[in-house]
Amino acid sequence: VQLVESGGGSVQAGGSLTLSCEVSGLAFNDHAVGWFRQAPGKEREGVACKAHKDIDMYYGSFVRGRFSFSVDAANHKLYLRMTDLEPGDTATYYCGADRAYSISRVFCSTPHLVDEWGQGTQVTVTA
């Protein structure tokens, strides 16, 4: 399994970014996939997740409608569209995947148990 993130960068507060994750070696129809982030000195947290058996996506409470997660299974990609970015969104963003999860919320809530990770892409939001 390989996950490769791209699209990070530095933006001013209120700006937008779209992150991409190219996925290989796994099938979307039997894995949970999602975006997580980790700020310096903080634990990794779930941003947006989708388990293959769950009809619902899950977003972290801090998202507040600003981010949109999409899965392009045909092209083996995940996207995270982020708008109205805030300095508190500054973090390294990772895509993750795991076969064991059937509930999106649970997948997002247990990053310490997730099996597969990309290398991360840095997002910096300045005031």
C-alpha cells in the first residue's frame, strides 16, 4: 500500500487549499480512508473519513462545514478541499487507510490504530 499526499502550502487566513492523496495497493471497496492532521506538540486527529460500509462521511467537529472530502475511486485519489482556513488549521496533513473499520466516525477517532499512512503534506495558515 502506498499513499502519497500533495497540495500543501502556506496561505493567509481565509484562504483555500485542496489536498490530494494518490492511493495504490488497496481497494476502496474494502478499506476505510480519510484525512488526518497533526500539529506540533499535539496528537494526530481525524479530519474527514469514510469507511467503505458506512454511507456517511465523518468530519471532525472543528471542520464546521469548511472542508469537503471526496473519493475518486476510478482514479485512485482522495481529495480534501479546505476553505476559510484559520491559523489553527496549521498542521501536517496525512491520508490514512485501514481495512478494519466499518464506521467512519470510529476510523477518524482512532488514528493511533490506523495501519497505513502517507508521508504527510504541510499546511501553514498565517494570520
